[in-house]
Amino acid sequence: MTVWDDLVGQDRVQDQLGAAARDADALVTAHAAGEPVPPGSKMTHAWLFTGPPGSGRSTAARAFAAALQCVSPDRALGGAPGCGFCDGCHTSLIGTHADVEVVRTDLLSIGVKETRELVRRAQLSPAGGRWQVIVLEDADRLTEGAGNVLLKAVEEPAPRTVWLLCAPSLEDVLPTIRSRCRHLTLRTPSVDAVADVLIRRDGIDPERAASAARATQGHIGRARRLATDERARSRRAAVLKMPLRVEEIGGCLKAAQELIDTAAEDAKQVSEEVDAKETEELKAALGAAAGGRMPRGTAGVMKELEDRQKRRKTRTQRDSLDLALSELTGFYRDVLALQMGSRIAIANADTQDALDRVAGSSTPERTLRRIEAVIACRRALDRNVAPLLAVEAMTMALRAG
């Protein structure tokens, strides 16, 4: 099992990264031997991975980080870096390698303070590995100030530091940063490829794996969750009933409220356990007394943690809503395919009766307007419109068609 095995349906990207990893290995070897750097190297200090959600951007970045740290003896015999078994590969993949920093955020943005800490680390020499690698999974969440801080580090990197940035598209990253990175575009994996990896790696029943892969249209993470989590399947089923519940105004408002309540409950379940653990750990670190009394001067630190937890909960709720809206868009996409007589595969085949009913009672023009209403709701949420108002406006638009 190599480090590339989890990279589904990305043969071209795998070949490019493999070639760069070989050149990176040659660079380190030449440097250690005091030899000149080999000409024509495909290795560079900054990479930008883009692609649609679920395409495996962060998976590709972590696999490349592991290949850069590979210490397999087979390399001396012509073997490619990234064996997946050596200490460098293994610790990089599980997140314990001292020279691989994986940065992901559960907040709405990454600020200047966090970015300055990354830049400081980037100036250090590798502690024991071959490269200092920083994987920034949410480069699209950098604030403008944070992006400007990062620019200097990407522009003038330390000799053996590699930045691996991940974002949905080029437009999500500052032009000054993306112009200094080597760009790799990942595509959405095929449904068959996602189903195969669920069966092979996760041991999921073939029928359920195929259904989950088809329903999520190649989104690996969502497919795995749908195949393994009963609650996720129940929530999806409830969302896909919405088009049948918006025939009356009362049904529109009720469906909107239930969608918001479900997202809030998801956020609560995710955050409660994590928040309690973080709070207790911080109190212990600050030397809280046995009765729970905090030392003087620590109120500001506790308030900062509470604000962070609140922002994380907001993002979790937004992510839950966004997933529901994606599923709703997929439903109307299937309706439009039926209305137009298209031969493309239906994603939501398990709701065929509902699809037929909506397709038969409407027109392609109305279906397109409904898809536009869902997209408008997502944009409104991005602009911080109150979630309930945005979803209510959407359900009323779905009713009107």
C-alpha cells in the first residue's frame, strides 16, 4: 500500500506528484553529498491543490507530504518515494511527523495570528525529516490580512520548506499567492471509483457503497459518511422530502424551520463534547482550583476560548445547511434530467417516486428556477443573512417555481 492509494481517480495528479517527489529526493541526496543540484527538477517550494469538494485535495497534499518524507531503502535501488510503510511515510499520514504540519480550521476563517505562527515555523530547518512541510487545507479561508502575511513566506521560502495549499478554486486564493505556486487541478472521481474504494478500504457492502457513491456524485467523504452513518441517511431522506412539502405556505415555513433545527442539532452534537473537553483542559492548564475557581487574570483567556467555540459552532451549522442545500440541488438536477429525457444516471434513484411526481407536475423552466432559488439561498448564507430568513425565502421560491 503506497501513500497514493487513497487518491481516488486522480492518475494525472498522482503522476505529477510522483515525479516531483523523485526529484525532491534527488535534491536532498545531492545536497547531503555536496553535489550540484540536478537540472530540470520538477520540485518546487509551493503547491496549490484545487478541485471541487470531495475530489481529494487534502488527501493529495498529505500523500505528497508523506512521499517527501519517505526514507524507504528501496529508493536507493530505483524505487519511488512514497512506499507507505517506512517511518517517514507512516508518521506523516497519521499526523505525528515532527516536520509535517497539517493545518485545518473548524472556524469561519484563518486570521493573521495563526498565519504568523505558521510563517515562523516555516523558517525552521527540518527537525529530523527531509523537508519542512506545511499543509494548509483551508487556504480559501485565509483573511486578506492573513494572506498578505503568508505571501512573504511563499515568496521567499526557507531552502527546505514546502508549502502545500488547498482550495476549491484558483479564485479562492489571492492572485499574488497563486502566482507563486505550482497549480494542480483535481477532478471529481467517478461514481464507480468511489464505490470501489468504499468496498476495498472500508469493507462496505457493495450495494450500499454503490448507492452512497451515486447519491453523492463522487464526493468521497460524504459517500463514506452516508454509507456508514444511519443518522446521515435519515437526515438526507428528510431533506429530499422537502420538494413534496412546499405545496402550501404552511408547509414551506415548517420545512424551513425543521431544516434550521436539524442543522442546529448537528452543530450542538459536534460541539458539546469537544467544547467541554477543551474547557476542562484549559482550566487545568491555567491552574483552576478544586472548586472550579479560576486564578486572577485568566478571564480574558476563557472568553477567547468561548468566542472560538461559538465561531466553530456557527461554521458547523453552516456546513450542515450547505450539505442539505447540495442534496436539494441534486434532487432538482435529477428532476430536470427526467423532464428533458436525458440519459445521464439519476443520482437519487432511491427517491424515484418523488422525482417522477415533481417532474410530472412541473416544467423544465420551473425546475431551473427552483435550482436558482437553492443557489440564491447558499449565496445569502455566505453574506451572513439570518439562516431562517434565507431558507424560508428559498422554500417559498420552491413553491412558486
